Amino acid sequence: MQSVDWVATSVFVVLFGFITWLGFAAARWRKGDLDQLHEWGLGGRRFGTLVTWFLVGGDLYTAYTFVAVPALAFGAGAVAFFAVPYTIAIYPILFLVFPRIWNVCHKHGYITAGDFVRGRFGNRWLALAITITGIVATMPYIALQLVGIQVVIAGLGISGTGFAADLPLIIAFVILAAFTFSSGLRAPASIAIVKDILIYVTAFAAVILIPIQLGGFGEIFAAVPAAKQILAVPGPHTTGAYGSYATLALGSALALFLYPHSLTGILSASSGHAIRRNAALLPGYSFMLGLLALVGFFAIAAGVGNLPEFAAGFKQFGNNFAVPALFLHSFPPWFVGVAFAAIGIGALVPSAIMSIAAANLYTRNIHREFFAPQMSGRTESQVAKWVSLIVKFGALVFILFVPTQYAIQLQLLGGIWIIQTLPAVLLGAYTRWFNDWALLVGWAVGTFAGTAMAVAAKLTPTYPVAFAGYTFPGYTAFYTLLLNLAVTALLTLVVKALRPRAAVVDATVEADYLA
Amino acid sequence: MTSPEQGTKRRGSLWYLLFVVQVVAVLWPPFYNRVEPSWLGIPFFYWYQLLWVLIGAVLTAIVYFATASRRGGPRS
């Protein structure tokens, strides 16, 4: 690998130092009693439209996204652009469903999906299933953020053997853990503003300067093999790449807001209106993500995959090294420092929110529900702070000792698992028609079938469903959600037929969902 | 529920059709899976979908303002 780039590393370290200070200072921002879980874990639900925009943007468009989507374009071509229809499809969901969820959570003091499901359906085991799914799906997601940091640290030329090799990552993580512990959600909210400015500067520099260097988009796409430029047209008797592309986009969109960190970001908004406005404003990030996906093609055109100085990086990180390699190849060292800091800080923001979200889930829906029903608000906040540390430490250990490939595969499975909570959470926001035990069985069937299909597909995201001589390759999460819904609806009908007069438990009323 | 409220509800639902338009426009690859017409050298596949990000944001803003008065909430 190349030697240490001191200019880039200095810029990187200075920017990291700044956000470290900011993370601790954030405790005093819009000051609240951090011994209350909704203050530590939701920032007191006081973030207006603009801060919510930065926070949710920093939360959903993670560093890993900015590394992995161009990497997919670099390796597989047009299919990587599914991220664009995906991010278009999420905003109608955000606009329609989440103000309702925000209202009911605000009214009843819910801070997690588990809280909501517990109140709505009155079934602690269903709430437990939702909670465990959330925590398990979040863990590999945090681990992947660390991969983003690892890639840029390697890009700076910092390497070593044994403990020394991992030291920069461990330092970054100690910083993250410390400011999350002390400031809660206020830390990532304030850092997100810095991170997003850096990311926007980097993205626009990349999509303007690099094409000029490479002789324009015409030249760039001329260097991209024809098979990678658009999707393969499906043959007879199959929906082929079209079906995969559309179901990947739709399934990912349906799954996104079920992730605990998404809900944490949304619930910290100050009103349902702030959420609706963000549904129109957040596409700003989608546009940038689309532009960044094109950066994968720039990397093909620049030929960074064949340059000897980057061979070691590609060997270690695969196509995920395409973006750092392209930046090193195209930008002056000081700007490489800015760009890499954008990616590194971009990993800290979602990691912090994810660990807070997982901690909220454990504290509310496992610890309080099953072990300490009488605990005070102060104890609750303390438990959450320590759990957020444990969660992050677990992710760090995972990434240091387990091959990266496993984290990627677990994150893939996480998407299949988290979408199984859709009937209880998203549909639950609209209707109490489903039976709680039917929801639990539907969740279990979807989870097991999804896991089995993913394993059968050798841990790739799509599964070819064959039916009546036709093949429909599609996103496994999407198919198993349909299965889950069918099972849940059928069992609900059966239960209602058998026990038509059974009482329905529901702590909420329709008015709670309206502003 | 009284009939005027039902009328408002139905008007709100019609605005939500704009969401269906933007989702269908990008989830049906046969609409856009081609290289030509390219723009500034960017194949149609890419600039069409990026354009829909912007159109989607505008449509969402339209739905926001069209339904905001119905909710009686602040507009700005």
C-alpha cells in the first residue's frame, strides 16, 4: 500500500478533533435533563424541520451507503442505481405513515417501535419479537459503518501490524462511545450538520471536477462496458433483472423506516409537520446519492482498479476501495483529507444513532418490561447509556475479529428480518384489525422463510421464485413480507371466526394518531 | 362522520395519487431501461431517474401544501 499521506491525514485529524469537541458540547444544546430517557435518547423531541433534515439525512444516508453504492456501480453496473427509485419510494411512506406514528408516540410517551406495538396490541411477546428483530438487524449495520472508517483509514496510507493496525479505528470508536454516552442524541444531531456540509462539498467536487479531468460524461460512459450501462433485458418466461431491480427498490424502501435508528431520528422531530416537510426536503440527499452512484463509473473510467498503488486496498476491501482510490487519484491531498473525513464522520453519526436506538429498545422493551417494571426515569436513562456502550463495543469486536464479508451478509439478512415487523408497526399505525398472535406467527414464518431463502440463494439479496413455468427473481425481503402478510391475514380471519366476541386490547384511540 | 368531513377526506386522498405517480414512474424499468436519448453523455437510464428525484420532491411539496390547510397546521 501507499505510504502515509501526511497532508490528508492532518486535515482528517483536525476535522475529527473538531467534531469530538462538538459531540461533547452538544450536551448543553437545547438543554434538557439527560437523566430522562426521552431527553438522552430522543433529544427531548425538540428538533425542528432543519435539524431533523440533517439528523435523518445523516442517519439514513450513511458512510457505508456512500462507499457501497458506488462500489456496486463499479462492480455490477446499472443495478446499483436501484438506490434511486428506493429513495424516491420512501418519502411517500414517510409523509403518510410517520406523522401518525409520531403523534401516537408523543401522546403516550413511546420512544420505540416496541413501545408502540406493546400499547397498540397489548401483547408483550409480540413487542419482544419486534424489539429483538430491531436490535439484531441494527448490530451488523453498526459494524458496516466501521468498515467505512476502516476503508478511509487504509486510504490515508495508515497501516501496521496487530494491535497498531486497529488502533485508529479503536480511537475513532472510543470518541464515538464517549460523546454518545455523555450527550445522547444531541451529539449525532449536531455532528450531522458538519458531516453533511462535508459530504455535500465532497459529492459536488467529485461529480464536477472528476468528469472534467476525465473528459466529460460521454468519455466516462464510453469506458463503461455496455452490459453495465443499463439492466439486462429479461428473456422469455422471466421478469429477470427488471423484477429484481423494482423489488429491491420497493422492499428496501418498505424496510428502511422500520429500522430502529430511522424511527429514533423521526421521533426526535418536534412535530408531525416537521416530518412532512422533510418528506419533501430529504430528496436532496437522494439526488446526491444518485450522483455519487455515478462515481462508481468514474472509477471505471479512471482505471483505478488497475493502478499498482491501489492493488493492496482493493485486495483488502474489494470494490469498496473504488471510491477512496478514485479520490486519492483525482484530488489534491488536502481535499482527500476533507473527503475522507466526510466519510469517517459520516460513519460516526449513524453509528451513534443506531446504538442509541438499540439501547432504547433494550431498556424499554426488555429491561423494563421483563426485569424492572418499577425502575425510575433516572435508572432507565443510566441503563440505556450503558447498553449503548455495550452495543458499540460488540460491533467493534465483530469488525475486528470477524471477516467483513460476514457483516455484509448479516446486514443483508437484517433487511429481510426487519421488514417482517411491517404488519405490526406500519399497518398497526392504521388498523387494529390484525390479531396480535397472528402477527407473531406471521413474523415468525416470514423470518424463517426469509432466512432459509437467503441461505438457499447463497446469501445474495434476490431469490428466483418459479411459478407456472415463469421465473420471478426478486428481493427476498419483499417476497417474504407478502408471505408474512398472507399468513397474518389468514390467521386473523380464523381467530375472528372462532372467537367473534373476544375483547380487543388497545391502549390507543384513533384521535391519538391525528395531530 | 359527517358528510363535509368525508368530502375533505376524499379530496386529500386524490392529492395522494401524486405519490403513486412518482413511485410507478421509477419502479417500472421498461419505462427507462435504455441508453438513448442520452444527455451530456449520461445514458437515459440515469438522468431519467435522477430527474424523478426532483419531480418527486416537487410533487411531495405540492401534496404538503395542498393538505396542510386541511390539517389546520402551520404552513411555513
